[in-house]
Amino acid sequence: MAIQLIFNPTDQDLTSQSKMWGCPDLPDSLPYPVAQYEDEGETYDNPLTFICQIRCEDIAALDPEGLLPHTGMLYFFGEVDYFLGHREYYSPGMGEWSDNDFRVLYSPTTTDLHTHRLVDDEGNPLTRGAERITFAACDDKEAGFKLLGHPFFDEIEEQYPGWRSLLQLDCNDDWNLQFYDCGMLCFLTDDKTVKCYLHSF
């Protein structure tokens, strides 16, 4: 069984809640993740785009096998700005992404978290508005946005036998999110390692 992610735009404060986009609420022990790049011999840090955070107690009833923690918070970050329509930004491209291009973090607690806000030089937010996430059971091979189960594309599963989908992201017109030609971005795990793979029709 997999877990479908359902998005609900809201004006409510989603601090320490399950949410898509917006700003992550992190404990002091977890610094905001960055990618490191070189340009003309200089190394610089670029904050990874916050994708979502999952309050694990929200999915406990839908994960009877205990494949994910049932307490704490899971966070997903990645180089997805290009796929949100910002074509001038860097794109990791098709296939397996390097460890520099994504990050999955876990906090064992959902209290004493601090919201990390990214703003431009004028103080304007650099992130999309947050949307509340609710959850429902779905098929293992479901398309769309889901936790657990198997990747929708057989090609990913064939390349990583024995791995399962940790988080699957699909295209979404409301967010102008497009992974090339109807592609999907899949975070995969074998319980020891996490990989990120982009595949398209």
C-alpha cells in the first residue's frame, strides 16, 4: 500500500504541520541544506528548494508495516526550480541525481522547530505559498504524488530492484511544475540509502 498526498491551499499557519512548499520548520540540529557549486574556480553554496515536510504521526495509520517513522518530521529538498518554470536555473537533468542535488532530512521531534524563510534582496519570499497536505491510501503503482509503494515507471523499478519509492512527485499545472514530457521525480530508498531519479515518457 502507498500513501497519496492531497494538497489543500490555506491561509492558516502551517508551522510544524505537513505541508507542500512554503518554508521548512527545522530544529536547531538540522541546518538548511545547500548544494555546492564551482564557478570560475570559486565554490559557493546554493540553498536547495524546500519541497515538503511530512509530520510522521499524520501517516502512521496508513503505514501499518512501519516502513516510515511514526513520530517526528521528514523533509524533502531538491533542485526543482527549473521544473517550476524558472528556466534560467540549473537543472540536474534526467536520470539519477547527484547527492549534491537533493536532500532528505529527519527530525525525531516536531516541537521547538524554527521556520527558515528564504527572501530576495528586497525581502520578498523566494518560495511558493505553503499548502496543507492530507493523506489517503492508494495503490502501490499509483501515479501522482505519493509516499511509499513502487515507482510508477517500470524503468525506475528495473534499475533499482528491491528499492521502494520514498516520495514520488508528478507534474502539476497549478504550480507550473513540469518534469520534461510528463515525467516524475522519485526519491527511492533501500532503508540504508536514498537516491533521487527523474524519468519521463
